[in-house]
Amino acid sequence: MNKRLASMLCNHISRLLGLNWELKGRQYLEKEEACVIVANHQSSLDILGMFELWPVMQKCTVVAKKELFYAWPFGIAAWLCGLIFIDRLNSESAKTAINCSIEQLKTDKVKLWIFPEGTRKNTGEIHSFKKGAFHTAINAELPILPIVFTEFYFLDKYQKRLDTGHIVITVLPPISTKGLSQSDVPKLAESTRQLMVDAFNKATYKLKEELLL
């Protein structure tokens, strides 16, 4: 219920800001199964995009840095929505927090959303991935579900300007982790990132052509 209310609120915020979200690959996202979602992270606006997808995902929780909990009122709202807060500076503590939740997520068929870049970077590219999401997916034998947001061309952080804009969200086919071990993590992380980079470049180029940017 809390997530549905947050989704409705964020949808209104997107409309007020003039942001239009377009979803592709919906069929992969609406499957009722647990998975680890990995998405590129460009700005705090990604949260609006995530909540735009919530009615399709139905059951999803998010891994977020613990500092966000203290950014009230967002922090308390995020806590009520069931976000998993981790200490990014303490990898063992972060792993424990996620592992304690994973069995329940599998039982309830809840998707786990992680931004593998860690820090948001609106530079028109997808940066290197941290490995935590892939360790988790392999340990839990859950598929990886990549989600790609096109470039936020309408956002200029240096001039502190936000224009109206159109964002294409592409959900790629799930990537199985069955039979993989922890030694496969680096290769899995890099191959997933490359798939997302290709999808990002293709969708962004097409969008800019359509908008004549």
C-alpha cells in the first residue's frame, strides 16, 4: 500500500516537471518472479522513473545508501516503503543486510532493485559497476534483470536547470545465474554492463533523432 501511494505521488511530480516516461520490454518486468534488477543511475530523478514502473513490477524493494534515511521526509517515506538501507563504506555490513532479506524476497517473489554504479553520474554514459548486485544474484540463484534509462539530456547540473523531457526505459531480457559461482562475478558484471551500454547508446541516439536534438 505504501509503495502504491508513493508511486501515485511520484507520477504527479513527473507530470508537474514535464517528464514523460516510455517503457519498452514491459513483458520482462511484469513477470511475477524474484530477480535482481540492475539499472543505470544518472540523478535523483531515477527514483521518479522507478516509481513510474511500480504498477508494472507490483512487488519490488530497493537497496539504498543509509544516508538517505536521514534525508527526511524522503527517508521516512523510503523506510515505510520497505527499502533496504546499507552502509556503502562497510561491505560486510551491506552484504549482511541484503542476505538477511533475500530468502523472504524469494519466497514472496519480490524484485530487488540495485544501482550497480553506486553513485549517480549524469555524464551521458554508464560507468563501471560495483560487484555487490552480482554476488547477491549468484548466491541466491536469481536472474539479473537489466533496466536502462536513456540519457537525461534535459538536466544540466552545472547550470542547475531542469527542462521538460522524454525518457525511454528499456527492460532487457533476464540473465540467468544458474550454475554460476563467485568466480564468474567479474565476467557477469562486465557482460551485463556492456549489454546496458549498447542499449543506452542505441535508445538515446534514436530518441535524440526523434526529438531532433
